[in-house]
Amino acid sequence: MTGLKEIFLRARTSDRGAYWFILPYVVFFCAFVAYPLIFSIVLLFHRWNIVTPMEWIGMKNFGRLIGDALFYRSLLNTLTFLVIHIPLQAAVALTLALLLNTVVRGRGLFRALYFLPVVVSGVAVTILWQQLYSFDYGVLNNMLHAVGLPSVPWLVDPHVAMPSIAIMATWKNVGIYVVLFLVGLQNIPRELYEAASLDGASPFKQFLHVTLPMLNPAIVVIVVLSTIGGFSLFIEPYVLTGGGPMQSTLSGMLYIYNQAFSFGHMGYAATLGFVYALVILGVVLLQRRVIESETSS
């Protein structure tokens, strides 16, 4: 009996030591996750401009959102960006990964170069592309002039501005998805390709029936991450266009930012964020179901 008591006391002492180790994370979680989450839920039902005290307004923020044309425009703009950005990014990343997966000289250098834009500041990259997209002095339009083509209004045409931002975002983020595809490619057993080759499968059929099915987990991760990143689009339209021209690049995150910090509508901004979180969850679940059903069929 005495031995059991000593073991119990020793365990309690070691537990107290473990609590000290997890205390920093508990403090971080409470301060930067739990408290902001609870506070944002409280804001859903209040009007608050930071300066004056909160005012209870019930469901009025949700009623305002239902009739807000700019909310629907920002959601449509974000979905347009995703429709362009996700396929483009996946295709470019997979192509580069296939090239880098071959035995070429300087493969490590190319991998580092493709990943470099990921670690560069988003603002710095956006300013760089702002110079490239300049209508009068941009490098891209100068190249078009050199071959006798007219200038393209990259950032001033409502029909061209969002695709231009999607191209820039693809260049900025493609490196991390190249790495994910490379990991998936290197984990495919070589025996599968050898068996397919013995059965007379061409390289294209090997890619279609061996590579793509085996890359399904990587594709799901990449599509989900791209979707979440696309819904978080903020720096690019904020720096490049400010949401214009004619609100054509007003993303959801930029609209939330404007409502919160430009107009002081903190409660309404929290409501927008809550609804966008539900939209992201729904889109991700739908994408995952579609991808898994297509690859399994």
C-alpha cells in the first residue's frame, strides 16, 4: 500500500512538471485563439466602432449582410479568382514538379529558385508586379510593343484585372505546391511504372492511370490549401488596385478589412468573416468529395 502511495505521489509530481511545459502553449492559445474567437462571436450581435461602447443589435448584422450587394460582389470576385487560380496553379506546379523529378543538372538549384518567391514578402512581390503590369512603362507591355502588339490594361480593365492578380498569385505561391507534388511523385513505387510499361502503356497513359491516381492525396491537399489561400486574398488587390476598377477586384478579405478599419463597422466585419468561414468550409468539403469521386471512378 505504501509503495502505491509513493508511485502516485511521484506521478503527481511529474504531472506538475509537465504542466509547466504546456503552460506557454495554453497561454498562447487562450490569448490568440480562444479569446479572439469568443470575442468575434460576441461581435456578431453588436454594433461597435472601437471608440464607443458596444450596442446590442441582435440579428441586424445578418439582415444587413443579406441585402448587401457589395458582399455578393466580393464573393463573386473571390470565386472568380479561385476558378482561374486553382487550375492554373495546380497545372503549373505539377508541370514543374514533373520536370524537377527527372535527373537534370542543377535540380537542387531550380527547386530553390522556384520556392524563393514563397518566402519573399507579399507586399514586395506585389509592388514588383505592379511595375510589371504598368500600362505605360510596364515590362510586359514593353515586350508586347516590341513584337508589334498593343498594350494590355492589366490593372485598369475590369475584365482583365482579376485574371492578372490570379497570375501574380500563382507565381508567388507555386513553389510550395511544387514541393508537395515532388513529395508525392517520389513516393510512387517504380514497380508500378515498370508493370505499366510491360503492359504496353504509353508515357501518357502511365501519367493518366498511374501518376494522377497516386497523387490523389497531394491533389486534395493542394486544392484545399489553394482554396483557403484564395479566400484569404488581400494583399494583392489591396496594393495593386484597392478593389477596383469598378469593384472588380474587391475580394472578401479586402471587403472585411474595409468594413472593420476604414468604416469602423467591427460587428458587421465579424459577421462577414463568420459567413465567409462557412462558405470556405462548404467549398472545401464539396471539392474534396468531387476530387475523391473522380479519382476513385
